[in-house]
Amino acid sequence: MAVETTSGRGTGVFSQGRARIARRTLRTDDWRLQPRVLAVILIFFVLYSTVRIFMNQWYYAPAENYLTPVYSPCISASCPEGAADFGHWLPAFPAAVPLSILIFPILAGFRVTCYYYRKAGYRSLWLSPQACAVVEPHRRYTGETRFPLVVMNYHRYFFALASILLLVNLYDAIKAFFPASGGFGFGLGTLIMVVNVVMLGLYSLSCHACRHLVGGRLRHFARHPVRYRMWTFVSRINPRHGTFAMISLFTVIFTDFYIMAVSAGWISDLRFIN
């Protein structure tokens, strides 16, 4: 089947000079499995996140000083005092407006434009391409030059904003070691928040944008020994970026769910000290 663009010429595998193969693919393995699994995971994350940001409740456990990363930093006048360590920058929101209306788009934007999630999303949701050596179903190929895919070109800006939020999450994890009762203490939720920050940190540090930022423009590593060491470290963990991306996705969800359960009174936080 010939696929034509508006100019009358085929694109991709249908370009002039490419061999015409009647079969969609010659692969004999179950190449659909991985895209389907990823599609289920990504759709679950989208649905869960959408529900949570519109709930506008059970995001802060005051006794334990737990603030979920989905709502952090909480900067609206609607936020309780203990959850608003960075002040009330915004007025009180109506009940239908998410408190994380400015925060969550940054978190989502960083992941959506991430190189790993771009591959995962293109193959499992956008079907462009579905897999290697498999013809994609789209009639035209415009790359990332049109909306909504043009947003992918702004990954480095989302990385910078997400890095700021990562520092805020680190602050929240440290604050969780000092419960409202006073003194030092920690519980299971504290450890979960710490693990989440560690995984988010590895996900961010292994990012291709981070690798380029710390050493991508250097011409002489010998003249910049500190940045060279940073670039070397990032380069070592960069091959595992996809692993950190997927693990951190689940740690964020689990951290948010645990804090929601404690805040709602469904469970009690398992305390180890204080």
C-alpha cells in the first residue's frame, strides 16, 4: 500500500528508492509485548496522577511531617501552614482547581520529554514507530516539528525546573526526620521518601541533558577537572537512565499513595524512632 504525503511523495519506509515489502514486518518474535506492557504502565500513571491532583486532599500528614511529592511545594493559600514552608505565593484556589496546577506540569513535562519516555511513549501510545523493523501506521511523518510533539524540544528547560523541584523533595525528606511532636525521629514513610528522592536523583543525574550540561561543551577536560569528574560520573550511570526512569516512576506513585493512606487515616505510620 502506497502512502502519500501532501506533496505526493512517500515518507519513511515508503520513500522513493526503498524496497516495497508487502508484509508489515518480517519479525517472528512477540514484538507487541513490550509496547503493550509499557502502554499499561503509562496509562495507569496518567490516570492515577490525574485523579490525585484533582483530589486536593490527603497530601499532607501533619503529625509525621509527610508531604507528597505530587503536591510539593505547596504554595497556595489553600495549603495548610505546615505544608507551606516556602510561603503562600498564590491565593486560595477553588475546590475544582488542583493545588499542584503549576507544579505537576513540570514533573509531567520532564518525564514526557525525557528521551527514555519519548521512546516508550512513541512505541506504546503514539505507535511511531511501534518497534524496530515494523512499519508504523501513520500516513505522514513530521517528527517533532508540530504540536504536540514539538514540546519534546524543550526537555532541557523541563530538566532545569525539575531539578529545582528535586531539591524541594530533598528538603521534604529531611523535614520528615523531625515530626510535629518535636525532636528527631523517623518512620516507614520517612524511609520511603528518602528512597524516592534517591531514585529521582539518579533519574535526573543520569539524564542526557544533565550529561550535556556538565561536560557537553568542554573542549579540554584537563582544564576543567571538577566538571570532568562530574561528567565521568554521569556518563557511568547514563546507560541505566531507562531503569532509573521506570523505578522512579513507581517510587513517586508509591510515596504519594503511602502518604495519602497515612493522611486519610487508612493506616498508621510505622514509627522506628519517636
